[in-house]
Amino acid sequence: MIRWTVPAALAAGRWALSRHRRRRPRARPVDLVPWAVAGAALGVCASTLTERRRATLLRGRAVLVTGGTRGLGLRIAREFGAYGASVAVCGRDRERLDRAVAGLAGRGIRAHGIQCDVADPEQARSLVEEAAERLGGLDVVVNNAGVLRVGPRETMTTADVEEAMAVMFWGPYHVARAAWGRLSESRGSLVTITSIGGQLAAPHLLPYACAKAAQAKLSEALAAESLGSGVRVTTVVPGLMRTGSHRGVVFSGAPEREYDWFALCAGLPLLSMSAERAARRIVRATVRGHGYVVLTPAARLGMAVHGLAPGLTQRAASLAGWLLPAVPPEPEERPGTEAAVQGVPGQVVHALTALNEDAARRLNQPSRAGTAPPGDGAREP
């Protein structure tokens, strides 16, 4: 019912306006101002009622978020919890998991943490069972867990590709398979967070692009067979987002130079979206039962261009790859917490990525080498 509230209100306003025009065919434009104001007020009221209805629908619901200990996953858990849902989050790192649960509990959210590697079929099955037991059922499952390595193709190994596929394809597959029956009983939702990287292959992201493309098709295939099952399947395609993910990335080849371009692109204010806004849209789409959501205008434009002229986007990606750092004589590998350039160049990059750095502190991302662990983000609205 929620998805039709605003369209129905607009249709009613249009019908009233057409009736008014038929009765007063020579009405001046100024005479229509009161009707326009009334229509705007009606739209605002409809939006308010929608938000209240959404809060009512989520109150007491049980939500599982994989990869919910940091970044976008943590923000999604907070958003569901803010509307009254009980939340279970999972992650591989016990310390970060405990910090995330403490932060959620500090906001008044009923939260549980489960240590799990979704790439393991048995652990994925146990995750779903434990989450359902602790929360008293399952109404929403969000497949969000992911890993990311950045570097030239020559520095990527078969093991790197296998790890990406294990976490971002097989992980969602195992979780969906284990949770489908429970979601069918509750008439719940299965949400998969894919990426524009799975739609438009970017250079120096080979394992990630392969895994995200497979993940997107998994979600679409599940949606194709969901009719009549009681399960609503939502595929989410985020574009660039300010989640502080550059801290948790592993950079190979020339780590400092790879870090610079990735951190700058991920934090561009006009092209990237904040994690808070992204999470709000994801939760809203889940409640409304939307099947496919593209989060940023830039991502939507990129997908449209790729659909019309795939050769053009492929050539553009090739040019971007040519401009990115080449493989040095002695390739290295370092995490983002250690790859940041020091000195004046590093300060410049830090200043240009200030929004993303702030997101890293709020969203439980790894701390830089030699600094204190991030807080739980209690100061965030």
C-alpha cells in the first residue's frame, strides 16, 4: 500500500484540477495558485503518512545484515534499528563485531553480533539459524558482506579472485539458500547490495568486478523465481559511496599511488553518496518492495550509456586503466591503513578526502596505523 500512497494523492489532485478547469475554462493562471498550494500540502501530508507507516511496519521486525560491523552494512543496521527493528549483524573480526554491537545497543537498538565467515556454507547456515533464534524469526536479510583488493591485473592471483567470489557470490548464495524458507514464512525480503562495479568493470578491480557481476545476476535470478514464494527480492546497485572503505582495502603494486586514486574517487562530493543517505534509500526500498534500486544519478547514467554503447564505456575504462599506476619493478601489498602517503602529498589527499575520512571514523572502519580505534559514532545523527 505504501508505494501507491503518493501516486494516488497526485492522481486525485490532477482529477480535481481537471474538474476545476472544465467548470472554469477561462480561468487565469493566478486562479490556479490555491490549487497548486493544496496539491503541494497534500503531497507533504502523504509523504509524512508514508514515513509513519514505514516506521510502523518495521517495528518489532527481525533483520539480519551480513558484513554489518562497519561501513554501509553498519549504517543499514542502524537505519533498520532506528525504525524499531531488531538487528543481527555478522562479521569475521570479533573485536570490530563487539564494537559495532555496543554502538547499536548504545542507540537503543536491540542488536546481536554473530561471528561468521559467510564464504563457509556451514557457517552461513548456522548464521541464519542463530539470527532467527535470537531475534525470534527473520523478516529481512541483507547480503552486504564484501572484500576489496585494488591493483593491476598482474598483481592479482587466482586466490584473490577465489576469495572475492567466495565472499560476494557464494556467501550470498549460501545465506539466501539457508534463509529462503524462513523469509517465505514471514513474507519477508531478501536484499542484496551489489555495486556499479559489477555493471561497469573498472580497471585495477578485477576480482571485485567479477564477483559483483556474479552477485548481481544471482539476485536477479532469485527475483525471477520469487513470484508466489512470498519472498520479495531487492537488488541494490550503489555507485560511489563515502563509507570510509579505503581504510579496509588491500592495495597491491604501488600501494601509495593506488591508495591516492581510490581514496579520491570514493570520496568525490558531487559523484559519491553518503552512507547515511544510501542506507535510508535501501531501507525505504525494502519496505516498499522495490525490486531494483540504483542509488546515484552517476551510476544510473553509466548503466544507461553502457546499455546503449558498451564499446564506448569499455574504451573509456581502457583509457582509465592506462592512466592508473603501472606495476613497479618490486610490487608491494599493504592495507589502506598503512598505504596512505606521508608528508605534504599525504596531507593534500587527506584534505581532499575529508568527507570519506569522517565516514571512516563514524562507521567503525579500521584505524590508521598508530591511531586509536574508531568510536561507535555516537555523535552521528
